[in-house]
Amino acid sequence: MLKGEAVVVKHTGSHYMLACLPDMNLFPAVLRGKIRLKGSSATNPVAVGDKVMFESDGTAGPENPAVITRVLPRKNYMIRKSTNLSRQAHVIAANLDKAFIVTTIDFPQVKLPFLDRILVTCEAYNIPAVIVLNKVDLYRETHKEMLEAFHSIYGGAGYRIMEVSALTGEGVDELRDECRGCVSLFSGVSGVGKSSLIKSLDPSLDPRVGEISDAHMQGRHTTTFYEMYSLASGGFIVDTPGLRGFGLMDVSRDEIALYFPEMLKVSENCRFAPCTHTHEPGCAVKEAVEEGVISYERYSSYLGMLDDETKYR
Ligand code: GDP
Ligand code: ZN
């Protein structure tokens, strides 16, 4: 009997494909009995990126899959809710080293409150986010001020920003370096060039294929399965088709500020605790906004999120 540790690379409904990374020789596996994760309402107890223990008689093949005996504790995971009303959730991926949030400044125009929601979600799931500004070839010269403002807002909030162009190849080598040795999530609204970017990282990948099957499966109300792709240059990526695939999280009202790193940093100086950073006297966050240390745009996204939580709860 062979025993070992492997990573779930693919999930096809009836079975899982495992690999002993960085070796990418996939072998099939099934779950032994019912493995349940404590406190999880997920439709999939085992997800791409999960580290598992398996047993096999050494001949693991399509007819003779290995058996997953245990799922090892996750360092983090990203979920997606089935629908807004349903409590059921689908785990997109586990054990992510970082999330690349692909965006543009224009073509299509970026919506900062939406970007902030994604960043808050990454913070809440404990996944370090890197902002990838794609299509810089289109707006670097024409939108100089907006580009500068963007750097000031998000660089100021502590985020790493990479300027890239899937079209010209600018910045793609750096992005490839950032992916090496990591499992990374790629996300972005449609049209920002996420697929083009993934293709430029590794021409053998075609994210469009997954997207078509995603749409197909959505229509049939079945679960979407995510896959981890190996980059020829090293590292693994999990593509989330559009932002529907991104688990925008419901964060409770009093938690939101914890997920704005720049607000969290100064909030210990607020006179009151807890402080909502809205009406309280002696609020260090409001002071920082007035002094321009925290950007007005980020603060106003925060207020918007507070407002939403009040409305929908
Ligand atoms: P996705 O929906 O985010 O996967 O976006 P696609 O990869 O399909 O790209 C959307 C459109 O933007 C396509 O017409 C691409 O050719 C174009 N595009 C993608 N990246 C770039 C870029 O860096 N510069 C320019 N000029 N166009 C790009
Ligand atoms: Zn405060």
C-alpha cells in the first residue's frame, strides 16, 4: 500500500485528480466515505489546492483510483456562494499564496468601489492581493493623472501594483516571476484582458475553454469546477471566470474596517473602541482622511460598504 501527500489539481465531479507537486503527473482519486469539514456548508468538501493524504495500491489509473483519506488543514480558501439567497457555498480553491486582481484604468473603466470590495474579500479570506493594471499600452500616455492617482490610492493603501500589457508583453516577465513557486488566483471583471494575460504567461493555456464550459454548466444549474493550471515557467494558477466566480464576501458591518489595511493601522488611535469611523469624535481614521494619509476614495468605498450592510441586513 502506497501512502502519501498530494495536492488536488482538478475536480471533475465524480473524482479528483491529484499530483505530488511540483511533479505534475496527475492520478485519479476518490474520497473515502464522507469527509466533512467542520462548520462548512460547502457543496464540495475537497477543493482544488487542498492538500490531502491518499492511499493507493500503486497502480492508480482510471479504473483503480487512489483513495483520499484525509484533507489537511487549509491556510486559506476562497468560496463562491451558489446564489445570493442560498446559504450553500462552493469552495473555489484552497491554500492560495496570492490573488492577482486584474483591472484596467480605462477600456473598460475601473469602478473603484467594486475593486475595493474585491480587495476587502481577499483580506477577509487572508489571501494577499496584487493589483495587476493591464492594457497600460492603451492609457499610460492619455491618462497620466488617473494612473498617478491610482498608484497613490492603492500604493498608499499598501497594495503592490504591477503595470502590464498582454498586448505588448510589457511587465509579463515580472508577472511570471511573481507566479513562480506559488498557487495564485486570477480574477477580474470581463473585458480587462485576464484571458489574454494568462495566455501571455503561458501560451499553452487557453482560459477561454474553461469559460465556455462554465457558462454551459451554469445554465444547467450544476456546479462549476475549478482547475489548477501549471505554468511552464513554474507555479500554478486558478482562473476564476469573471467576477461571478469570485466569492465576494459578506462581511459584517463592524468587521469591514479590519479589511482596509490602511484603516486598520491607524484605528488603534481612535478614541472609542469599537469605532465605526463615521460620527465618533477623536476618530483617527477620519483624521487620516482629512490629512490625506488615507485616500478619500478608499474611505468612501468603506462608507458605501457600511451603507450596503445596513440596507441588506
Ligand atoms: P477577459 O474578459 O478579461 O478575459 O478579456 P480578454 O482577454 O478577452 O480581452 C478583452 C479584450 O481586450 C480583447 O479584445 C483583447 O484583445 C484586449 N486586450 C487584452 N489585453 C490587452 C492589452 O494589454 N492591451 C490592449 N490594447 N488590449 C488588450
Ligand atoms: Zn475611528
